Amino acid sequence: MIKNITKFFEEFMVPAKKSDAGKEVHSIQFATATLLMEVSRSDEGHKEIEKDAVFGILQRLFEFSTTELAKLMELAEDASDEAHDLYSFTRLINEHYDYSAKQQLVTNLWEVAYADGRVDAFEEHIIRRISGLVHLANQDFIKAKITARQASGL
């Protein structure tokens, strides 16, 4: 798994980003993608519409080509399969995201959950867990949910 992630960043990232700071940025991008995939996979039916929502969010957040995003999603899905917990991903978020970026992350997680027109109890559970791990206040958790629901048109 680690070899695949390293290979992805070596293959698709420009040499200027190969510094330690660049590796941190890539790790944060990978952590974000993995958390989004975790939500998309948490309900009973792992639907394409949710994967499409993840793809759209990653496209908005990061300046990757379509090929790079597809590979990042594949790696994030594999990491989600193999992860025993969410701490390693949320730790990176806590180290590098300010509070407003954490709020946006949780809003993005809700956006994935609402992509299929409903929120499954498992999706809500995983988003609540992630929200707690990134130390988001409950009121901001609720605001993120409302914002994503309104944006979805539900």
C-alpha cells in the first residue's frame, strides 16, 4: 500500500513538489481523499453517485488531472479498506488544517453523504466520528450538515 502511494506521488507530482513540504501536502491530500472515501463507503450501497461526489470535491480542492484524481481515489479507497482506524488521517488534518478548513472538510463529508439523496445512519456515524477526531464543535458539525443538505437541494 505505501509503495503504491509513494509511486503515485513520484509518478504524477512535479519535481518541485518533492521536498518535505511537498510530501506533507500530498499526505494531507491523501488523508482528505481517504476520509471522503470512508464516508462514501460507509452506507449499505456503495453507490457510484457518492464516488462521483468525492471526485467532484477533490477536483475542486486540488489541482490534479482527471487521471491523477482517479488514481488518488483508487489509493484512498484501498487505504479505507485497510485502515484500522481514522486517527492517522485525522492527525494530519489536525496538524495542518485550521478550524475553518476542518469545518469545510466536514461540510464536504456531508456533501458526499447527501449525494444519493439520503443520509444513512452509518454515514452520519462516521462523519460524527471524524468531526470529533478533528475537534469540531457540535454546533459547527450541525451547521456543516445543514449547509450540505441545503446545497444538495433536499
